[in-house]
Amino acid sequence: MKFSEIISRFDDIVTDHSLNTNPNSDPEITALAAIDEANSSNLSYIEGPKFFSWVGKTNAGALILPEDKTLQAQAQERNIVWVATKEPRLFFAKAIAVYYQPYRPSPAIHPTAVIDPTAEIGSDVYIGPHVVIQQRVKIGNGAIIYPNVVIYPDVTIGDRTTLHANCTIHERSQIGADCFIHSGVVIGAEGFGYVPTRSGWVKMQQSGYTVLEDRVEVGSNSAIDRPAVGETRIGHDTIIDNLVQIGHGCKIGFGCAIAGQAGLAGGVEIGNRVILAGQTGIANQVKIGDGAIASAQAGVHNDVAPGEIVSGTPAIPHKLYLRVCAVYNRLPEMYKALKQFQR
């Protein structure tokens, strides 16, 4: 595909380009590549000062650049055609979708699938080998169920939702439309509910529900538990990375992003558009306000106000955390000074 064709597809986010100043150069783009691996038939992108120097040494045939005249002039000097946009990474993501579409099987039901006669299956559904669908399950139109998925009784799956291989959906879970549940995910399993007694732990039955709203994506080997009563709920357009644990009774708002190995104890409430970086841990019943951010490995034991950024364990405001880190780096010399003072 010609570079000019790619630009024309996304002219709503294009602010400028070099084709009008370099009319004899409209390379054929065969693939997209990282800036340090690109060749003359590849399109790549520059985002942020960390990568600015690559404009002078990349072998890419075309570049997606930020609105930076210096970078654009540098690309022009090297005869690299470019397109400018306020959001280079968004343009790159859109361009990838032009060249690559994930595998999508044609509608069919494999003969080895075990489907209870009370299940309701929509139109244009794919159900792969060795899938087990139990009583009263409802699966929407256009859904894709890959091999070895097990769906317990009374589960609802929305239209066009994809369940990847080897995931398990426990009883009465509700999954909305256009969701992606990746391999090894367990949704709606029993929450970690036990009552301590003098004679040992007494199991509290987890009779609640797990609800995923529309367009939720859950990464591989993550677990979202159901509560003793009530529901665990994940808001629409929330994205969850691999190896995330969401405890029983958690309420997560819409548009949140939860990175790998994060863990939420029971009853946590998270507002809308919250970001939890990798290995964040949140204690029981903590509330996190809209737009808040917890940085990597934060241990959150207390409520976090809307829009606040927290870091460290126990988590404190990020600016204070940076000051604490600066002091931490000086501890050896401070200790030495203290010993001299003591002497």
C-alpha cells in the first residue's frame, strides 16, 4: 500500500505531511516496524523526546511524527516521507489494523463440543472443539468460543464477545457485548470468604454474581471472583492485563486500566478512568476516586482521592514519594555523618 493511501485513511487525525513538498516520493509500505528495526519499506513512529534522536538514524521509509518542525525538517533532509499528528501512537495503532487483523474463525459448532439442550445459542456463533456449555447458558450473536472453554450454568455471554481457549466462566456470571476474555481466565469463581472460629475456618458460601459490562478485556490467567452476596462488577471499556486478581465484591468503574500482577482484595471500590500500574496491591474495602493513578508496586492501604497519584508501600502522594526516595539515596552519607556526630 502506498504511503499516501495510508494517510488518506486517517486524514481526521493528520495535521501535516511531506508528500506535497516531496511529490516524487510515495513509498510502498509493506509492513510496520519499531523505529530501531524498520527498513525502507516500513512505516514507524516517533513519540516523545526519548526517541527523537532516531529520526537521524532510522532506516524507516516513512515516519509518523509529532507536531515538531525540527523533527519534520530532519526527516525531510534524509528524504524520509512523514505525516504529522497530535497523537503519533494512535495513528500507528490505526495503521497496524490496516495490515493485520486477528484470526477470526467462521461460524460453526465443532462436533466435539458438549452443549446442554437448554442452552440458547445466537446466530453466527463459533464454538470450538471440546467446549462445554452447561444448563441455561445464553450466548449472543457473533460470539466466538475457542477450544476447551467451560461455561457453567446460567451464564450470559453478550453479542460478539470472544472467549479464548481454556478460560472458565462460573455459574451465573454475566459478560456483556464485545468483550475479550483471554486464555486461562477464570471469571466468577468463589471469592476467598471464610469465617475464623476456634476450631478452624468455616467456609462462607459465595452466592453472589460477577458482572462484566460491555467492551471489557481481561488478560490471560487473570481471576475475577464472585462475592458471598451482591456482585463483583467491572465497568464498561475497562482493560485488565495478565495475572490480575480481583477479589470478591469489588466494584470497578468504566474506562479503567489495570496492569499485570495487580491484586485487589475484597470489597475494593474503584472509580472511573483509574490506572493501576503493575503489581499494585490494594487492601480490603479501600476506595479509589475517579482518575486516580497508583504507580508500579504501590501498596494502597487507605482511600485515594479523585485525581491523586500515589506511589510506594504504604502508598503516599507521588510528589512526597519522590522526596522520600531522594532522602533514601542519601542515607549512607547521613548515617556516616551521624556516627561522626556521635563520636
